[in-house]
Amino acid sequence: MKINRISLYFLLVFLFFLFNFYYRPVSSNPFMTKQYKKSTNYVNNLYVSDEYFKEKTISKDNYYIYEKLLSDVKKGKGTSKVECKKEGCSSSFMQAYKAIYLDHPELIAFKSCTWRDYKSYLDVRYDNLSQIQAYFGTRRIEREIDIVREETKEMSDKEKILFVYDYVSKRSYDHLFMFSNSNQSAYSFFTKGTSVCAGFAKASQILFQNIGIKSYLVMNEEHMWNYVEYEGKYYVFDSTMGACYIKGSEHYYDGLGKTTVGVIEGDYSSFYPPIEVTPLREVFNV
């Protein structure tokens, strides 16, 4: 009898855990529509992508590379073959890779890929989360975002931006595995509580959209961060900077105007709106 009671107790705890983190009903992304869900852009309910960098950085005759990569990752494929329609296929694939990285922060299953150029085709090998990990990871992230939407719904834009900065900066920077593929997505940030700049920036991008703040993902060879809009102007937002300092310290809010690599502009600088030189930290007086 005692054993049965203990078993029942653990079963109830387990069921509560499943419900709270994976199956509790949640409100949806306010920008998600039925039409978008039917489009090739759709990955999951976390984020609505306009595929801005696909349009801006890739020639239309190379769209098929972008679409092939995105489709195969969504299907959980470990390998795929990309036909090359002209010379320079490998560099075109790299452009598509970077565009997807910027366009789809919600693509939590995608860690990285490698490829070999055989001139007529590319042999691509993916390092992805399993389909089960991606499914349950998405469910859990949806519920975290729902809490954030509820907590921020009465906030001003300034309060929302500071909320996201504090929220993201509370997670730990993964110094131990900082060059690992496993911490380069929003998955590691939301499910493990640790990440590196890519995870922080992608998580920030997803959160901003879900609470009604316009933002962009930005990257260069060393780093990834965001531009965030406030009162019609765009500013540097680098939550990785916040994760490097204890809240309340002198430099904690430096990420509202500075990046950890000391630059303001990243790749594709001409495709972003003008960025304000005045730090958002000064505008907010924090």
C-alpha cells in the first residue's frame, strides 16, 4: 500500500511537470496567422519570419538553396544533396546558411552543417536536434514566452526592452562549451539556462516579436546581437554584455549601446535602418 502511494505521488508530480512545461494551454504569437502556417516560411509557432535576409542577400536564382536547406532541417534530415545550377555553389550555400541564421531564430533544431562541393552538387551533413527534442523544446519555449507576454502586457516599450535585457542576462554564459554547436540556438537558452551570444540574440529576437517590439538579428564572424527599435529609432541591444556582469554593477547595462566585440555594425550593414550612436542606456538613463 505504501509503495503504491509513493508511486502515485511521483506519477502526479510527473504529470504536473508535463502539463506545466509542455502541455499547458497558452496564447499564441500575436503575429501568427493561419495563412503563415501554410507558407514555406513556417517552422513553428515561436516566430513569424518575413525572410528579410533571403530577399536582401541572396539572388533569386539561388533561392532554391535556401529553401532546400530550410526544408531539410525542418524534416530533421541528417544529410541532403543540393544540386548546383552554376559555379560558385559553395559560396552561394554559405550565403543561404547565413540568411537562414538571421531569418529564423525559431529554428531550434538546427545546430550547424558541413558540406563538400562536388561541382555538380553539394553533399550536406547536418548536426540537428532529434525530432523529439525539437518538439518538446518548442512546447516548453512556448510556455516560457507565454509567461513573458503576460508579465509585459501592461508595460511601456521602454519597460519591455529593459525586461528582455534583464530576462536574457540572468541566464549564464556557457564558458565551458562556448565553441560547441549545441549552445548556438534559442533551445539551449530556454531549456538549459545557458548559452552563448547566438543563443542570447536569437532568444531576444523571439521575445521581442512576441511582446510587440521591432528588432533585428545582427552578426559578424565573432559575435551576434540585436538592433531594437524605440520611438522610431534603432539602437544596439547586446544581452550577452549583460550576462557578463552582475546586475547592479557599473557596466551591466552597457549592452544597451555597446557590443562585447566593440563594434556597432555587423555583416550586411547596408540592409539595416540607421543605428543611433547615442547609447540606449543614456536614453533610458540606466
